[in-house]
Amino acid sequence: MVSGRPRVPRLTQITSLSQVSREALRSRMERATEPILVQVRDKELPREERRAFAAWVRDVARSLGHLVVINGDLVLALELQLDGAHLPERRVQELAAARATLGPQRLLTAACHDLAGAAEVAALGADALLLSPIFASPGKGAPLGLAALARARDALAGQGGGTQLVALGGIDASNAGACLEAGADGVAVIRADLAGLSLSAEP
């Protein structure tokens, strides 16, 4: 982790307006007991609508001390002065170029859906790896399970340990703590409301 670049918080809230409305998203940001990371996804929105939504998320989040990244769009990340960007698995090979574009102070996270890619994501310079699906999640294939987090942690350690590990997929209040105990640095959710859950006391 480069000095001056923020760490990814324990909780990442991924946006999906079809599942979590603006009002519900604002409520989650307002009720969060510690800083969170909001990842603006909503890839189906026309670009200008997505730009306006990302700007709204940025303004609300910044007023509450939260961080904001956007999925896939480095140009918008820079235009809106967001805290960074997230790359889907199919664009992992672009990590080095994305770092050059974003500069050293912005966060760069990446998705991975199997253990084989974990070390590669770390080697290519991602600040955090979102590994999914840990538990059953609609349309996301067979769950990897908690044991995958421990193996991914070992893979990341083999690359120097600078890349944080975030569990995604089927995470809710009943299993978030187990993900942290298994080796994750944090958890990411779309549908589940973890705003009132304190994760800072977990190992």
C-alpha cells in the first residue's frame, strides 16, 4: 500500500438501483458505524445518468466520511475526483495501465471468481481483491466457501501481502463475521444491509 493511499474499509457497499434505491443507499451510508467504501456499479445506466448518479453518491458519501470508487470507468473516476476505480475480472490485465492512469493516490480494486487469479491480481498491483461468490448468490455460480478465503489469503501473502482481501457473494449479517475470521479483510454486499453492524471488532 502506497503511503497516502487509503485502505479499503471493512465494508464495501456495491450499488444496484434495481435492488437498493437511492433513499435506501443514503440511509445505509448515514447509518454506517464506521467508514465504508461505496462502489458505483449500475453499468446498465446510460453514461450521463451514471455520471450524475456517481456524483450524487460522491457528494453524500464524502459528507459522511466514506470513500467512493466506480466500476470500470477510469475517465469518470478522474472527472469526478473519486477515490478510485474497480475493474471486473475480464479486465484484470489492465491493472498496470489503470494504475498509471489513476495515479498513486487512488484506490484500485479488482474482481476475481476463482483462486487461480488471486495471486495474479496481487502481482498486477490491485489494492484489494473482491473474491466471489463466497456463499450462494443468484446467478453467480457455485459458491467458493469460507475455505477459499484462507487459501486466497495465503496466495496474497505470497505476493507480499499488500493486497487486501474482500469477500463478496451471499454476505449478510449472519456470516460477515465468519468471512473475517476466515481471512478476509472486509466484506462487500449489494442487497444486504450491514450499515448497523460493527465489523471493526472482528479479527
